[in-house]
Amino acid sequence: MGVSLKRILEIPDEKHQSITQEVITKLETAFAMGCQDGEACLFAGVGKTTFYMFQRDNPDFVSRKEHLKQFPILKAREKIHTELGKDTHTARWYLERKARDEFGQQIDITHKVELSDEQIEARLKVLLASNPDLIELIQDPESGDYEPESSD
């Protein structure tokens, strides 16, 4: 089912639009391809406002649309399942995504920052000045005191 460039470039006149069975069929075809609402409207030649008003009045269509949008994922799963026994590349690809902890590519990133005591104290003062509630989190649990060293 091809889409004519002329039809795509025409902006639908929303004032005189109605959702016909032909439009519904085109919308459903687009949703079954995984299209988003705007893409489906473009494919079916219907304006978004008209489409959203139709959805508001037809909640069963909204449910059907969400089911149709899952179709490409289901087809991809079926294809992967079919290829698992034939192709080790597909099997590895599948495991990397579905069992990431065991088979996924892991990258360790370490970032080390070294600060002097003075730099830490200065940053702590700025942080506490802008967030006084944090003092409760760092004060001495026995005495309840927090006394930053003065940098005089």
C-alpha cells in the first residue's frame, strides 16, 4: 500500500472531515506498522484534531490502536525466535538484551576526584548554605553539633 506524495503534502481541512471506514482501515494499517498518532493521521489523510475527537468518542478504538501498535514488536520477537536455532549471532544479540547481567556488554567507568581538606570544607559550606536541612544529616549523632572548621 503506497502513499502518494501529493496526498501527504495536502493539509486536511479539519472543518469538513469525518472518519470513514476507509480512514479507520488506513489508521489501523499505520498503527499495525508501529506508527505514532501523527504519522498514522498523515498516512490516513486525516487531521489530528479530527482523529483525537474520534478517539474521545470511541474508547474501543483507542484500545485497538494500542494493541495494533504492539504488532511490529510481536513480529520481531517471532523472527528472533525463528532465527535462534539457526544463527548464533541472533542468539547472542537476544541474550545481550534479555539477560544483560550475564551476557550484556559491561563497561566499567571510574572517575576519581582528589580534593584537599580545604576544598572539601569550602564545598561543604556552599552546600550547607544553600541547603540548611542537610545539617541534620551530618551533625554528630551524640552531641548534635556541627562545627565546620573556620578558614580564617
